Amino acid sequence: MIFSYFDDSSDDKREKHIAVGGIIGHEIWLNLFEGRWIEETKDLEKPFRSTDCECQHGQFTEWEKPDCDALMKRLVEVIADENYGVGSFAFSVSVPLYREVFPDSGQNDPVRLVVAHAIVEMARLAKKHEEKIQLWFEEGPFQSLINQTYIDFKALESWKWDERGRLSQISFNDKNLIPLQAADLIAREGYKIADNHGRRPVRKPVLGIWNRMAMGWYTKDSLELLRTKGWPNDLEAVISLPDNCYVQEKRHDGSQYLKTDTAAQGKPNAEKFLKRSKLTS
């Protein structure tokens, strides 16, 4: 059984980008991962939140910035440690671009799309490994939407059973569930890499997990392709995209599960990364 844990991330008004991100691994390796994460966060009074740590908010208000940075670096190293066999995944959509292609869309339709895409990616991943996969999402305002999207996918008879049948169960919990703290970090980085594109360098946490992640987003062309296939009324649109619109797994690259494309040579830069990871039609 493969386990996956996801959280969402966006700007305060959800007007720029919506991202879903998290970690994936087998139970035995995730148990080892959790032990290391607990060791690194044992001095915290509350569950770790990436934004609070970076911005010195919440329980980090009295922390010095170098101490916050050092904790973040250690937690990124836990995720990146190949001994735990944990992969990471994040996916986002530009809200203004989505509204441009779908001008009559509902308020939470961009969230529904990134959730739907993440669910499909996990089913495809489980099929590749000939296993089932269980999904956890953090509790929150989108819990009902996420759960209904999952139920609708499970009932979608046009989706081949060898993928759809890999979805074992969906559950929800708060950040006291340790992997959801890591999911919070990955989701935030998925949001930030989209938001910073063309303006700022790739962030240090992303560089730290470079070989153990897959990140991407919908381009205008791919959103228009979704529209021609019937989205948002027809979930089949998300499962019927061309193969190059989904994560392409590469084995023996330092990640047990996920990779977007061939490994970058030397220090990656934002333009090279995004050409490797974004979705095209």
C-alpha cells in the first residue's frame, strides 16, 4: 500500500494561485520518516507550519530568523533523505488564467481542478507500482469538495478500473498527523514556485528536494484542452489528457516514486525547472 498526504496552499484571498502538494511513500518508510521529523520538531509547542516558521509567526514569534531557517533546512533534509524513500508532489493552477478560460466558473472550481489532478496522478502512480494508494488531506474548508471529488472519481465508470481501482480510501486529519506537516511544506513550495516564476530565483527548500519531487501547473493551452473535453462539468476531462500532461516517472534518479523529466545538470534555475515540470497540451 502506498500512502499519500496532501495540503493546499494559496494567497490569503485565493486570487493568484491554488496549489495542492504533499508526500508519498510506503508505510514502513513513512514510519521512519515520522520518527526523524518528530526528533527535529520535538521542541515545538504546536504542529509545524511552514509559513509560520519562515515568517516568524505563531509559535515562532520569539525565534531568531537564523533558527527558523535552520529548522526549515533540517526538515527539508528529512524529506530529501533517500533512506526514507519519500517522494513529493505539488501541483498548481493560476486563478486569473483559470477565470480567463472559464469565465463562468464557480468560486472553488480552481481548487477542484488541482485536487482532481492530484487524485488522478496518485492513481496513475499506484498503477505503475501495481499497488493501491490511500490518500489523506488536511481538514479544512475544502474537505467536502475534496471528498465529493474523490467519490465522483470512484464512480466514474469511463475511467479504466486498473487506475480507478487503485484508489483505496480517502481520509482527513489535522496537522497532528505528522506527514501532513510535511505536506504543508511541500504545498507551500508548490505555490511559491508558481507565484515567483520570472521574478525570483528557485527557493532553497525546492533546491533541497530537487531530486525527490515533481511539481507542475496548467498552462493556458492545457486549460483550453480541458474546456474542449468538457471540464468543469465532466470529470473525464482530467483523466483523458495526453500522457505528457501527467508526471513522467523516472526510476533510479534518487526518488522511489516521482520525477518530472531527465535530471538537470548543475545547479537548476527557474526557467529550466519550469520547462521540465509544467503541463502542456
